[in-house]
Amino acid sequence: MGRTVRQLRQEFAAVQETQAKLRAQQAQLTKLRDDLQRYRGAQASGAVATIQIADTTQDVNALQAEIAATAAKLQAAQALVEGTTLQNNPQVRAAVADLERRYIDWARRDLRAPISGFVVQRSAYPGLMIHPGERLFTIVPLDDLWVVANVKETQMAHLRPGQPVRLESYYYGDRVIFHGTVQGLLPGAGSAFAVLPPENATGNYIHIVERVPIRISLRRAEIRRYPLRPGLSMIAHIDIHQEGPKNVLEPITTTPTRGYESRIYAGELKRARRLAQRIIARNS
């Protein structure tokens, strides 16, 4: 990028050099024309030879051609830099974009996890050649867990978001009671998203009571005290006596941000741009 800035400085200097050369040639042309006019005025008295007038005429014609060539060079030089500066010239902007891309690639040579958690489904090992976009492992955040309770559709009439839930984990047994809150109904029953969903319109169908997934939030303090892992089985006891204005189809689920968002990549582009500005300043 520094080379691009220096080359652009040469192009700016070339414009000034060509302009100065053009002014010098125009001044020389004015002098030759004045000399030619004086020579023609003195020709009648014999003070100036005819050959001198012819030579001066040829010099004027040659200089006019040189001026035309210099003017064309000036237009070509101005086309590269006219209306731009070292900061906003297309060549420098392209070099800055390339620097930013390369800087980000260099900065991301170290793999940083955007969230905190535990590594699972690991497929990367020392000495393994990897490629861009390849999945190496999965990180499971354990600060914000929830339970998916599969409730029969015939038992959902009195379910409401916000109802309290008592949960027992098979891992801890009945000695540890977790407390949760009904968040709402997930987008659909499990059969709707199966690989081979049932086709009810054929007529040859035996009705089976569906189980509908209900999302239940857990308290973070209890999870910290008694850690859980995704996939563990739990027994949920939902208190349906507290009926609110919303039904279970109007969930109160919110997408958690803590543990699912990261700013570790936010400063890479800013640092790359600051580096580009320093390079431009050093080579200006």
C-alpha cells in the first residue's frame, strides 16, 4: 500500500511537471511568433534573410506540435488524479480495501470463540489440515439453558405463558428441585418437522395424540449451583392454576443476548483502517 501511495504522489507530481512544461512551451511559442513578426517587418529593407524567416516559421510549427503533444499528456495525467487526493483516490482506496482484507485474515489466524461455553462435537486435532468454512467443533453456552417439555395436545387447554414450573432432573433425582417458567409454544409439533411427516389427507390415517413442545426457562442461579447439560431428561410439573390473559400460542420467549453475542470482532476493521491511515501519512 505504501508503494501505491508513493506512485500516486509521482502521478500528482507528473501533472505539475507537465503543466510547467506546457507553460514554458507556450512562452517559447509567443517569443517565436513575436520574432517572426519582426522578421517579416524587416524583410522589405533587406535586414533579415528569407531563410531566417523560413526557419523561424518551421520552429513555430514544430513547437505547436510539441504543445499539442504536451497538452495530451497533461490530460492523460490529470485523468488519473483529477478531483482526488491521496486519501480518496481510487488506487489508494483499492489498496486500503486490500489491506483491510489481509489484516482481518491475519488477525483471524487465531480462532476466538464469540461465546463462552464448552466444546463439543470436536473434529479438529493437532496436525490436521483445515480449510476455510470447515466446521471444527461446537461451543455450547451453559449460562442460559431451557427445558423443552413435550405436552399432549389434549392437556394444553389451560397452559399459559408465565405459569410456574417445578422440575426434577433424572441426573440429580428428587433431591434437587429446579424452578422454571412457561415461555410459550415452540413453532410446531415434532411430527410436522419429521423427515417423513404424516399425510392426513389420504383417509387411511389413525389419529395419534400429538405431543407439542413447550419451552420452559430455568433460573440461572440454580443452574450455576446444579449444572445441567443439553439432552438430559427432566420431569416437569406445571402449575396451571395461574391463568393469564395470553394463551400458549402467544409466547413471551425472548432471545437471550448475554452469552450469544460478542464484540471480539468489532475492532478488527477499525484497527485495519487506522493502520491504513498511518501508512498513508508516512508515505505522503
